[in-house]
Amino acid sequence: MKASVLAGAVYLVRDGDRTAATVTLDAHPLPGLWLPTELADPDLHLHRLIVRRAYAGSGLGARILDWAGSCAADNGKRWVRVNVNTHNHSLHRYYLKHGFEHVRTVEGGGDAGEAGWLAQRAAAPSRTHGLTEQLDAPVRLPRDL
């Protein structure tokens, strides 16, 4: 997680002074899941999408997925990819509902433990997500994080 923060790949979705959600979007899949032929297609990987309970059901998660697809398209990527815990069937349904296609399930989750349910969605420009990027001052993390 620390490496993702330092790399600028962790995003906070703010509603005024309140954090409504967080997501990591980067070009670093967990090892052992995606095949080299799949990784030959340019992609971004979405990790740890978390929406604050107060915003659940508001469509914020879907807007974040659209924003991620737009970021990927704007950067010449073809796919937004996710890997999900093999047993989290409700999250599988969520991603399928939002345009992701199941690629396969890696038994044992590769090097990622149980995170072996793989899905992808074509990157596509979208300006309807309504999210804007704002670069804040660099975050200083405690040394023991």
C-alpha cells in the first residue's frame, strides 16, 4: 500500500471535507494471475475500491469505474482489469453489472492468495462521471507504515 501511495496511484474521492471513497489505479497487476499474452494488451489495474457506507447505493462506485475507464483510455490503454477474491460472489456480480467481463478464475489465486477471479472492461472515454482530479501537496507517511 505504501508503494502505491508514494507512486501517486491511490486516489481519494472527496465530498467537501469528507472522504467518500478510495481506489488504487495503476499498471501493476498482482503476480501470477494474468497471462503474458493478456498483459501484452495495454491496461490499468483497479485495486481496493472502497466506498464509505454513507455513499453506498449512490452510484459513486459506478462513477469511479467510469473515471478509471476514462483514465485508461486517455493514457492509451485498452483495458481496466480487476482481480477479486474468488469467493466474493456479490462483488463479482457488481463488476459484471458495470460492464466487466469475467476472463477466468485462477485456482488458488496465483501469487495473490484468494484473489483469483479476473475480469476486464474496455477502456473508454467518459465525461459523465463528474469526477475531477485535484493534485494536493505530497503526502508524508510515517516511516513505519
